Amino acid sequence: MKKTGNTHIYLSEFLGTFIFLLCGIGCVGALKLAGASFGQWEISIVWGLAVAMGVYVCGGVCGAHLNPSVTIALALFGDFDKRKVVPYILVQMVAGFCAAALAYAMYYNLFADAVAATAGDPAKMTALAGIFCTFPHPKITFFQAFFVELVITAVLMCLIYALVDGRNTAPKGNLGGLLIGLLVALIGASFGPLTGFAMNAARDFGPRLFASRARM
């Protein structure tokens, strides 16, 4: 049966973004709430694998943007339908919100204990909110943080284009998602401590919006 409309495309983009963010947020929750002993490289690898799984679960249907930056870049420099840009971004944001909500529900009791332990201390509350969204290192300025995110997002987009370009020497076949995940892990290990390596408005804004509404 021939599919009509774009509903299945948007649902697919939602699912890929949701899975990627649920696993990534869950990893940070395990670190900050459950005492998991992850280092920066391990956290980066988990986020990278989460991106790869998100790509594989929906790439064949929607292209697996998972990121407003990717959607905008493909509309500006590729052949992505510009009429789909806003719906894609909205779906990605909603997926981020929902992933944060589910992660919160799964860790609920540990969140409650962690919130009580902060005793209203702003620094501790910010650290707890860091499970959902990113914050710059306290020793760097706002403009430096902006510059870092600008550079690493540009590197991300440049290398995504390189990895999926059939004219390049990157491995072919079904390795694209894994290579993009490793790219995310590489950037996270290199520059993650500076800003949290968001590189993705859906990864940060959707969960941040949930955190602002949650009872924390």
C-alpha cells in the first residue's frame, strides 16, 4: 500500500531522536544519581552509540537528522525539502522533552533523594539539572562557550557531509551511522568538558524545557 502524507516520516524522526536522547540522558543520570563510574571518554562513547542507534532506527525512513543543525544545513546546502524544516525541528524538540520526561520517571526515586540532598544549593541544583541539559565550564566565559559550540557544531556538520559523501574514501555500506556516532564521541572526548558538547538544540532545549517544569 502506498503511504500518503508525511506522518510516518515525522514519527520516524521522533523515534530516532527520542531513543538517542533517552539513552544519552540515562547515561548521565546513571553517573550523577546511581553512582556509576564513567569517565569523559566513556560518557562520550555512550552518547556516540546513542546517536548511532538513533540513526539506524529511523535513517531509512526520515534520513535521521536528529538535530536541527543537520536539518537546516541539509535544507540550505542539500536537497532537503525546505517545507519540512519547521516540522522536523518541532518533532526533534518534542522528542527531547519526552525523552527527558521518561528518563526522569525511570530515575524518579533517585532524583527525589538527590534533590533533597541539594538543600536548595544553586550550584548543586545546576549540577543536577546537568543530567538533562548542558552548562559551560565555570572557568570559561559566555563568548568562549559560544565559540566552542560554534566550532564543534561546524566540525560535526563538515564531517557528517564527508562521511556520507559517496565520492570520499569513508567506508561504505551501513557504517554511516556508526561513524557519525564515533564522530560525536571524538568531539565529546576532546571538548566535552568545556560546554557539554550539545551541538544540537533538540538535545539541549527539549530536555532543558522539561527540567524547568519538573519538580526538582
